[in-house]
Amino acid sequence: MSTPTKPTKKTGRPLRSLSILALLVIALASAAFVQGATAVRLGLDLRGGTSVTLQPRIAPGENGKVTNEAIDQAVSIIRQRVNSLGVAESEVTAQGSGTNRQIVIAVPGNTGRRVVELVGQTAELRFRQVLASGPGAASVGSGASVATGSGASVATGSGAGVATGSTATPVNGMSAAINAKYEALDCTKLENLQGTGTDAPTETIAVCDRNGSTKYILAPAEVLGRQISKASAGLDTQAGSAWYVSLTFNGEGTTAFGALTTRVTSLPEPLNQVAIVLDGLVVSSPRINEPIPSGTAQITGSFTQLEAQDLANVLKYGALPLSFDRGEVAQVSPTLGADQLDAGLLAGIIGLTLVVLYSFLYYRGLGIVVTGSLTAAALVIYLLVLLLGENIGFTLTLAGIAGIIVAVGITADSFVVYFERIRDEIREGRSLRSAVESGWIKARHTILVADAVSIIAAALLYIFAVGGVQGFAFALGLTTLVDLLIVFIFTKPLMTILARMDFFAAGHRFSGLSQKSSGVNRQTSTVEA
């Protein structure tokens, strides 16, 4: 047996640590109450959600074919858009093979319909010069028209001219097909406001704006969405708290946008307008008062905050490489019924109960520490899941529940490491108060290393996996971090307090720290701190 030594470390301030935990719980609970987060968001496999099937196709005016590479790229972009809205446990998968390959998007909960509509957008942004504009309803007269205050004929960069006068006159240089399409276009009909992204960039087109109030004839696109390097939503407080989307172009886009704005600046209305077209609908058509060579632009259009943020997100991650025919959006019933969910939760409760019972049978009175620590950890995890669900869209799936249960084992392992270190110190002749402190110094390194390994594994899984595995990794990492927090500011301080109680300090046979439990020879004397 080694020579007994006296402790040199102070016992710390356990009440301060416990107070910090209490304040943390109160803060989390208050935040959840203020934000109205009262229920855990369940994932697609536990409560169902919204699903849509996207059928890929080549847009009119585009060359190429539907390839597996293009489908995979579209899946990646759509998944990024979903992730930009929060950790929602959504499923984005490609199904089928060959020309029948489709993309299936499934989003949990009742709010999934908006997300599905968002991620299914082609998000092809184009900047086109306005050649003509008018009310959104179908025209009564013949031909497209534009009203200006000049009697001159103006040549545009697209090769189209405008014959103008004191009254509206047909647009010169337009084909009969374009004039007929413009005349017949009725923007009050829902089918003309679907935003299908079918506008060919090299053609002159007739389209509606997104609210159906105005229709346009637009010149071929001169700046494309792929020339955007950055997009973000902003709030213009000087314009009545209006939301907008700020764009930054790359080098090619800066040159093209500068040339476009320079050319149209001196033209009469509406030729001095540049239409911003997203997926075949005009978002806005601002007048260009001066050249813009800086490579930046703003999209305005009476956006709400949500609309501006959604538009910035889809533009940020780029346009989809294909156009899609959107299938019927449908509600998905839970893939796991309520009975299976109840059975899974029951299994978890039974498992936790067995852990607690075993801790009382093996560690006797120290089972209080195990039970208290698990309860504190469960409370913190529950509040965090509520807040994460409210703020970043985190949803709890069966895989996430499995991650939490696995992490409970890691938490229990921390108790075992600490308790056994305390017993080691007692066997070396220390008093309980001394053993609690010196044992903690030795145990915390092991606990930190073990939890660090779990956190690294969870991080790698989250980065390289998708779908349910990401949910498992996120829950595992979150619960492991909570384990570290609880061990440091609850388990250790609680042990310090219990070490001052005669029941534990005297080594009562039910304390879990008796001489027999600690493996101390009856003839061995202890050295008091």
C-alpha cells in the first residue's frame, strides 16, 4: 500500500456552482416561455409532414439532357437550402434511375409546405431590359404597347425598337408571336403565376410580375443568377421598414450589369427599366437613373422579412441545374405509428430506471448523485431541445432519441469514473473530503478525454452524413456537451456537499463509501484531512 498523503487542494465553492446551474435552468425555461416553445418538435418519422416529388426536365431554350450528375447537384443545392432554414431533419433524396429519376423532398410538420415550395424553386435569376409593360389582365386591343412622353423611336440593345407617341402604340421589332402572347397573357390567372422558371435566357419573353398586377415584354437576359457571388436580406428603415435582398456580382456579372445599366440610363420609360426575373416571374423592375459599375444591386418588391430571407437563401446557394415539374404536394403520415413511439419511449424509461436501480444497488447512497445528475441533465436537454426547435427548427426523430440514449451511457460512465477514483483515494488512506477533491483532479481528465472523443465522433458524423444520421450525431453531441456541464457544475459540487455529511464521511454501510465498498482493509488506518 502506498504511503498516505494529505490533501493539498481546497474544496471549492459547491453552492456557487449549483447556483450557476439553477440560474441556467431558469434562464432556459424563461426563454422557452417567452418564445412560446412549449412542445418538442417531432421529426418526419414520428409525426409526418409534407412531401413533394420534383420531376426534372430541360427548360425551353436550354441545351443538354437530364443526367445523374445534374440530379445529384440539384439534391445538394436543395439540401443546402433546407439546412439554411434550420436543422429540420428533412429528407431530400433522388429516387429511380435513368430518365425516370426524381427528387423527393419531405419536411416534418405542418409548416413543411412553405419549405417545400421554397426549395423546389429553380431560382434562376435573370436581369432583362423592359421593352413594354401594361396592366396584368388580358389586352383588348391588338399588340403590345408602351406609353412614353416622347415621339421619337428608340433603339434598344436587344435589337428591338419602340415606336412611341402621345398614345400607346405597338412595340416595333417584336414578332407577331410575342405580341400575341403579350396580348393574351392574363396575369390574374393562377397558372400564369406559378414561377416555373421556363423563361429561356436568349429569347424575348412576355411574363407577369409575381403579384399579377403587371405584365411585361422583356429583352433577352444580359445578367444571370450564376454571376451572383453573394446574397443577403436587409431592412431599409428609411423606406418604411421595407425588406430587400442585396446582391454582389462576380467579375463577369459586374461587367455585364455595368454595361446594361449604362446603356439604359438615358432611354425613356419603360426602356430605362431593368426587370429582375426569378423563375419566370418579375420580382421588381426598377428604373435605372445612373450606371452601376460597382457590382452590387438590391432587389426590392414589398417583401416581408420571411420572403426576403427565403429569396436570399435560394440565391446564395445557386440556381438548380435543371427545371422541375412540381408534383402534387401531399401530407405524409408518420412512418412510425404512435404505438411504436410509445414503445420506444417506454424502452428508454425502462433503461434509465435500470441504470438508477443498478446505481443504488452497487453504489448505495451515491445513487442519489446519479439520479440527481441524470435528472438535471434531462431537464437541461429538454429545455435546449425546446429552444433549438423554436429558433433553428431542430426536430427530434427516432435517430435523435437514440443519440440521446447513447449519450446517457456516456454520462453514467462519468459517474463510474469519478466514484471509482474516490474509492481509490480512500483505499490510499485519505478521508472522504480529501478523496472527493483529489479523486476529482484525477477523474476529470479521463472524463474530458472520453467526452471529447464522443464529441469529435458526433461532429464527423454530422459533417459527412445526411438525413437521420445527422439527427443522431446532433443529439449525441448536444447531450455529451450537457454531460460535461452537469458533471462539472452539479455532480462534483454535490459530492463535495455530501462529503461533509456524517452519513457519508463516517462510511455508513449504505453510503456506498464504507470500508467494505471501497475495498479498504479493516486494519488500515486513515489520515484525516
